[in-house]
Amino acid sequence: MEEQKQVWISKRAELAARGGHPWIYGTEIEEAEPGIEPGVIVRVLTKKGKFVGSGFYNPHSKITVRLISTNANDHFDRAFWKRRAAYAVDYRLQVMRPGDRDCCRLVFGEADQMPGLTVDRFGDVLSVQILSLGMERRKQEVLDSLIEVLRERGLPVSCVYERNDVKIRTLEGMTEGKGFYKSELLDPAEEKTLVEITENGIRYEVDVEHGQKTGFFLDQKFNRLAAAGIARGRHVLDCFTHTGAFALNAARGGAASVTALDISAEAVAMTAHNAEMNGLPVEAVQADVFDYLTELDRTKDHRYDYIILDPPAFTKSSETRRAAFRGYKEINYRAMKILPRGGYLATCSCSHFMSEELFVKMVKEAAHDAGVTLRQIEFRQQAPDHPIVMTVPETYYLKFFLFQVV
């Protein structure tokens, strides 16, 4: 077991940590013992020497300490990480319906007190992303513990695929890459990158090697059901369709017609494949969403009476929030202009930096400029396998609204 060195933090950082936030920035560290190796676990103390917590230390990162425990008696051995894995898995088994457990998020970083670790389950395949150096250094004991916990609860694991092909790793001093995780608990003969899942009764082929992020977006699972619930008899336009999930749910919900739109040829091909696999009538179209909506507005084409907007995160930092606001407002404004009276709009943002308050402000401004009134049907957030920790606002990122244009 590694010896823990110590760092001393400012009063501001102490207050944040005592309030339940796990991040300590480099500017908030007032003193650190010399020779602390990046990625080790350090003890965090106040200026008066009182214990605050223990966390991953990385001087190369803006977030220099990521707290993993506030218990001074914790020992960070294999048993510790197996307990953490068990907490995460058992929570999903409790809050997710039996039919939803085969495709769900098992570990959601800070929300599960495992900073920098994301684990999604697609059948018997785990797709993993590690974004903190401290977690990378403990990868073997953490992932092996997770595999053991899943198997003990009757959930099979054939292989684990690492999706560490993201630039943010370089900010932590790690290299990018992807490939199968190797462990004595896994048989190389069972390795696979394509796996079929069923979500909301719809089958998808998930490519954990080439798909976006970990291969499939699981956080909209129940929002797709809500969107499908008002699709019957409607002519639906699903914008930024990715794998076609909202479009397929709408088709299964009895939509009169469904068009799925994406600028990516790969996304359009995957949507068409998924529609064919399920026998659902979805037209997949490759086009720029902004241009497509603008043209519909210009020509006064009101063929769609239900539009779904599920864009990628337009902002991943506070610096680009203003530009993102304009982008969100533009697509919502265009959609509202196109929709007839009595039409429906599903709109969302998956960016933490586009707060709920800011997103609502954007929707109101877009509605005002489009000259329409919106009647709210429902407001939703991310699925419960992506839990929101009330003291960690960064864990709350997905906002989803259903409106009627009146």
C-alpha cells in the first residue's frame, strides 16, 4: 500500500470539499510535500492541519486533486475498490428495471466516487473510458473488482474494451488509445467489438470500437420513451439522429412518418441499418441540420408536425457558452417557425455548461422571436443510471423538454 503524502488547501477549497464537491484546483493548493508523484493518492489537509479527505493527485491537471474519500481510516486496497464497484452495481440493480440492466451505465465517475472512470454495459461487453491519471494507475484492481462484482450478481462479462481515444487524457499526462483490456479474468477468445442490445424494445448494433464515446448514448433511454408517447399519427423529424434512437422510438410509437437527419454518413448508414433490423419505417437523410431547417423555413414547408432536437454538446467550456447559446437558439427558433399550430417539439441539451436556467432562457427567447407560445408537456433529465449528485453540479448535464406549439 502506497504511503500517502500531504497537501494543504485554501479556506475556499476546504468549504467546497466540506460541502461535498470532490475537485480541488491547483490554485487552491497552498502547500504540498515535495516529491509527490503524479497519480498517487494524497491526504488533503486544511491550513490548520485538519483532515479533509484523500484523493488522486496530478499537478499536470487543472483539477489537481480529485477526492475519493472523506474517511480518514480508509485503506485504498483491492477491497476498497471492490466495495466501490459493488455500491455502483447494486445501485443500478435497484433503480433500473430488469429489462434495462443489459444496457446501462455502471460507473459514472464522480457520481460513483470513482473520478475519471466511465463504464457502460452492453450485454456481456463493458466499454470503459478513463480520464484521470489516478484511476489509470489503479485500472487493474478497479476493473477486475468490477468484473468480479458483476459475475457474483449473475451478470456475465465476456470482454472489456477501452475507449481512451480522447484528447482530454493528454491534459492528465496520459496517452490516447483504444483496445481490449487484458486480465486473467477474461478469455481473449471471447473478445468482440460488435454487440446487439435491446433498449425500449428496439434492437441496436453497438460498435464499441468505432461508435461515439463508449459506443451508444444510454442517458436518453427514458426520454426516448417519453418522446415516443406523443408520436402516434405525427410526421416526425428527428434532428442529429446519430444511431436513429429517437426516430426508431417514434416509429415504434406509431408515427405516421419519420425522417432521421444527420450530417454524418456513418450515422445515416447506422440509422438505416437499425431501422431495417427492427422493421421500422424510418427515412434516413444525410444533411446539415441548420441548413435543412433553414430551407424548410424559407420555403414555408410545414410537412413535419413533430420535431426532435438532440444536438451534440455545443459547449464544453464556460468560454464557449455564449456561442453555444446562439447555436441552440437558432435550431429551436427554426423548428418553432416550421411547426404548425398544435405541433410538438422535443428539445434538449447535453452540456453541463448550458445550465437548466440558461436553457430555459434560450427556449423562451426562441419562442418569442418565432412568434409562438409553448405549452410544456414534460421536463426530464438523464436516466438514473447517470445519477445526479446534488453537491456536484457537473454531474447534472442533460435537460429534456417536450412542448406543444399553441
